[in-house]
Amino acid sequence: TSYANQRGNTLYDYLFREQQTPHMGVGSGVIISTDGYIVTNNHVIDMSNEIEVVLNDKRSFPGKIIGKDPSTDLALLKIESEDLSVIPFGNSDEIKIGEWVLALAIHLI
């Protein structure tokens, strides 16, 4: 039996029909300014038609891509909100042994 004759088959339709549901992905980022700029990875937003940013307090905002750089795998997003909590930046020269730090790494090929 040819594939053309199996079009009514549920398994065939599942495997070969056009996808109707959008692909969704999940990633993370950090808010770097109180007016809504967010740094994330480029691979998180690459190929995205729409971006939804959900904060820890469950508020949700549409995100706009401001810029992206595939070579460093970084992207800058913007949400429209005010009074956002931002990640504090430190001075690596002032770190003491035993202090907690967060480092963002860039995968180099």
C-alpha cells in the first residue's frame, strides 16, 4: 500500500502532516536595567517569531529583540516595564575567598 493511500491513517497523519502547534522553547536571562533590558543567549531566541518573558513573580511581558550576536551566543531583549530588580554587577578584583559569584560563560569553538 502506498503512503498516498494511507492518508486516512491516524499514525500517518501524525507523522507526516504539517505541524499545527507552534514550537516552544525555554531559556533564561538576567535583567540588567530597571527599564527592562535583558541579556540572554542567542540560541534561546534564535529563530523565534514571538518572545514571552516570564519573571520570577509570574508577571509576563512580550519581549523585543534589540540585538543578537551568534558568534558570542549573546542576545539583548527589551520588555516594557518599570521598577524591575536588576542583577548586581561586581568587581572581580574585589572578590574574597568564599564569596558567591555568578559567571556567564561563552562557549568558544
